[in-house]
Amino acid sequence: MNIQAQNRQIAWVVDLNKCIGCQTCSVACKVLWTREDSEKAQWWCSVNTQPGEGTPRGWENMGGGFEEQTHRAKPGEQPTPADFGGGFEFNHEEVFYGGSAGKVHLEPQAPREGRWAMNWDEDQGAGEWPNSYYFYMPRLCNHCSNAPCLRSCPSKAIYKRDDGLVVRDEDACLGARFCMEACPYKKIYFNYDRHVAQHCIGCFPRIEAGVAPACVRQCPGRAVFVGWLDEEQSPVSRLVNEWKVALPLHPEYGTRPNVYYVPPLSPHPLNEDMSVNTEKSRIPPEYLESLFGSEVHGALDFLNAEMAKTREGKTSELMKTLIAYKWQELLGPFAVDPAEIIATG
Amino acid sequence: MKLAKSEQDRETLIDPSSKAWEGTPAQALSLSPVPLEAQPNEYIRASWATRSYGKTGEVSATALADNDRLYVRLQWEDDPAPNEEFPDAAALVLGNGDLGTLGSSEQPLSLWYWAADRDEPLSLTASGPGVFARNGDNGISGAADLSNGRWSVVIAGPLAALAGDQLGVVVWNGSNQERAGLAAVSSWVALEKE
Ligand code: SF4
Ligand code: SF4
């Protein structure tokens, strides 16, 4: 398949209203790319419960990216493997075959104190019953258009491909780890055996063969779209550029990320007398603004209006797109079935 | 610095605590930090603007050669603070050019780079502070010993690679997160062959 890719940009759109937090995307990526022992703590795609401290723990307070006013490089911290919390052993043997059914439960095998297992300790959420709330947010490298990881690397090991993916030449990487500090999304990992940093490669060998990235193709929630940002009639482009309901995460970091999120709608909260407060949403809009910027309010209003339209029996192109009646629509131009690819070399 | 000829075998010469090193006088080299302004990008300059690096002020160096290999033993005080993320490391620099900036794109230098967390030293081309590229395997070897708070590291490679009969030395203090161009470097030292 000939993918025309001259200074174009591949982009992802994740519909947070449809993500069920199943981690299939995380596992699809894991089994494809990070199976080495030395890659145990690496989850290039990870799904966190929001609100929460996320993975790596407290990543939003670790710096990196650019200063909002001056656009100058902002110093950042390098997350530790413990912050990533992705390398735990679980007591599968004991739970499944230990003869102690009902007495022991599955748990990461590490002292609870200071432990931060991905999809475990970070599974937080917020609010008080009956108005508690949470949603899931998958995160992967944003393949930023203004990538601080790339700019911070002294050995120029990181580059942006013609299709917009930000990748690293592992032979050129000497393990200086400035990229890990400079990436404000904290999506770069270090391989201590091979002395190289590693991050999501956007499944470029699949992209080159016309196959969607694993996180997109394997999603049972039909929650993730992929495609060219500039292809006007594509779902990705319409969601981002035309309808403006898909927004970058933390645009204030200044990196121009290319993973976009449809913000989550939520039910109305209950008053103390258990009557419905139709004035408000359970997920505070200020919280969503802290993630997706002030554009989020317009996006939520438009989503609500289009939903109301369909309730009245009218059609909404936006709703049809988000529902994705045909799942191949999520894959954009990368709809080739990987089972049909004959691997060579 | 004297480059003494030795008849010892390779295994003896690569051993930092072997007797082969005893007869030859060591030379004290003073090191200074690679300048912040010379660091290759804004991120590194911004994140190290208020932290000091290049903390290793002095190294003692001894040079030996057999028929075809150069062996240099470097010894310096280890920083007792733990190495949490980055290894202690050292390199010999060969070539002609600006040693203070670890080379430039016009005049790259050769680095024989030893790091405490790697099995084998690397051969690198340095075109500026941290602007390093790996070369293929060109016969660099090394061995190290850390005792009584002092590193003793031998780095060896082909004698033929010695250009201009001069050497430079770089040391990275891993406890201080020194890596890439964040290092302490010597001035060129002339080698006086026996
Ligand atoms: S596979 Fe899809 S639904 Fe499941 S966590 Fe990932 S994005 Fe959400
Ligand atoms: S998300 Fe991080 S690793 Fe990915 S391109 Fe942006 S800065 Fe680089």
C-alpha cells in the first residue's frame, strides 16, 4: 500500500465517552513491542482512571514541555521505574491454584507503602457518593508537532518522520535521558539493560503496511480513531478541525500533541434530597478544563446539542461518526487486515 | 605525560591494580566543566543553569604501550553519594580540535568511553558536548576497580589511533547526574614516547 506521507501528520482521536478502561489497547501494545524483561515497566499505551495521579505517578507535576509565556524549554523530572509502576509480579499462582479460593485476592507483590501499580493503586476517581465520578483516559506518546523530546536530545537520536510519527534511532541513542525529562507527558521509558530510552513508535511498521496501530485496531470499545489530520473528510479531521470536539491533552504544555480526546459527558449530580440538579454535570467542567483547556466547554456544549438532536429523531453526522457503526471507519486509511500481511525480513 | 613502553601481556596491562603500573610516574591533570553555553540545546542549558556539574576536579593519569596498543590508567576520587540513575564514566579523547567543547562538527574528536554500567567501553565520535555518535567496534577495551573511594580505570585501544601524540580526559560524576556534555574535561596533554 502506498501511503502518501510528505510532511503529513497521523493523529489519534480517543472518545472518552466510549473508553471502558479495559486496557486492551495497553496489552495489545505490550505484547507487540515491549516483551523483553528489561521492558517490564514499559507501557507505551496506558489507561488511567481520572481524576487521579496517573502513570507515572504525579506526571502532571513533573515539568518538561515549554513555558507558557516565553515558550522556552521547561526543565522536567525523569520518572523512576517505581513511578511508572508497570513492573509488578502478581500472585496468580496463589489465587488460581493455591487452594485458598475466597481468602486471597489478586494483588501486586510489593509492600503497599509507596506502591504504585498501573491499573491498580492509581485507580482513584473523585467526588462523594452519590455524586462520585471517574472516567478512563488512555495515553500514549502524542507524536508532538513541537516535540521537546526531540529538541532535548544531544545525539539527535529522535526524529519526526514524514508521516508525523516521532521515533528514536536506538543505535544513535546513548542513554542521556534528557528526553525523559523534557517530555511533559512522561511517555518515555529507560531500558537499563540496553542503555537506551524507548517510547511508542506509532506502530510504524504497521502504518507502512496500511494497518492501524494496535491500540486502535484492538479497541473493543470502538473508542479510538486514527487517520491523517489534513484529510478533510476523515473522521479524525472532522472531529478535530470541523466539529472541534476532539481536543489535545494539556495544550498549555506547548508541544502541539497529536492525540486528541473527545471529553467525557456525565449525568447530572443529585441534590441532598436526591432530586436531580439539572444545572450541573457530575464531572466538574473546571476539572475537564484543567486537562483539555478552555475549548472544552464549547466541545461539551456541541456534543450535548448534537445528542439532543438525535433524541428528537433528527440526524447528527457527529453522533454517527462517534458511534462508528462500521468499526473499520475508526481505522481511516489504515484498514488493511494484519492477518493478510505476509511478514518479510 | 610519559608514554612508557611495557613488555607485559595484555591481561596484565588492562588490570588497573597490576604491578605493571607501578614503575611509571602518574601525572595529575586538572579538569574543568564543559561550559554551559556550549551545551548543544536549550533544554540542557535551561535545566542545568542553576546546577553545577563537572565536579571531578582532578584525575591522575598514567600511560603505557605495548607494540600496538595504548593503555591509560585514570584514577580519581569517587563521589560517595549514590549513583541513582547515571553511571560514573570516563573517556580518553584523541584527535585534534577543541577539547574544551568535546569537539565540534567541523573538527570531531574520538572518544574511548568507559562507563561503570557497561560491560565494554564504546568508541564514539564527539562533535560537541554530548553530540556523540557510536562507531563500530574498533578494539577498545577497559577494566575498572573501585576501592577505598577511588576509581582506577584502564582504557585501552589501538596505538595507531593516537593522532598528534596528545590525549584528553573526560570524567562524568554519575551521582551528580552528569552525562553527555555535562562533564569535566582536561586540557590536551602531550605524550612523550619513550
Ligand atoms: S482498548 Fe479501547 S475501550 Fe479499552 S481501555 Fe483502550 S481505548 Fe479504552
Ligand atoms: S509525547 Fe513526549 S515522547 Fe511523545 S513526541 Fe511528545 S514529547 Fe516526545
